[in-house]
Amino acid sequence: MFSLELSSLKKTEELGISLGKIVESGDVITLHGPLGSGKTTLTQAIGQGLGVDPRIYITSPTFSLLHEYQGRIPLYHMDLYRLADEDEIESIGLQEYFFGNGVTVIEWPERLGSLMPAERLDLVLVISGEASRTAYLTEHGDLWQKKVAEIISMV
């Protein structure tokens, strides 16, 4: 596990942009943290790094569950907050996106249960001040070990 001090919104954006530049099709990033910790802000920056049209505003898909944005590869942004458990997720087929042509960013991933992909980056955002956060990155899989080392060097 690695930790990064994100002393400002700009630092959070730098982390997201760095992630967006190195992710590949089939990558999964899970975002953990309380309401207001910056999960959607980080996803917006990942979209910037992916080259999503800056005129398109990336919003939390709390009510629609999934938003898709086109960049150099698609960004699948999921918010599982309103779902009860893995059975509900499986019944609507959201796990099919994990193996798609884009990167999947998942807010409230604990709802996945046994559907949690083995290869993924877990990113926990902890509020440490009004505009500051501490990010904890835990890589699952060999490819993520290389990517996290690259991210750390970029931020």
C-alpha cells in the first residue's frame, strides 16, 4: 500500500490525471471514502487524463448507476451507493463492464462482494482537511504494481 498526501484540490486532480494517462482497457479502479471525500472529483480528473471532451461534465451516477464517457478509451463510472448487494448488481449486469473496452471506476465498491475483480486498484480517500486528502493506493495484480509505481513518480 502506498499513501499520498493531497494537500489541495490541484493535487487530487494531478493524481486523477496521472491515473487517466496510464490506465488501459479492462482496468478497474475502486474508490472508497465517505461522502464528500472527493471520489467524483477524482473521477473527473481521470476523465481529463483519458482525454474526455472538457465540455462534458462528469457527474456522479448515483441515480442512474452508470455513466459512460468517451476518451482515448471509454470511462465507465459506476456508483453503487443505492444498490443493496452483489445479487442486485449481478441481476442488472454491471459486472460485464469490468471486462470491457474501457476503464471502470467504481464508487461504493463494497457492495460488489464476491463480484470484486481480482485485478484492480483500490483507492481510499480520507479527509484530512478542508481541501486536503490522504489517498491510500493498494494494487491487486502485477500490472497494478507497475502502474502504481509510475503514478507515485508522476504526482
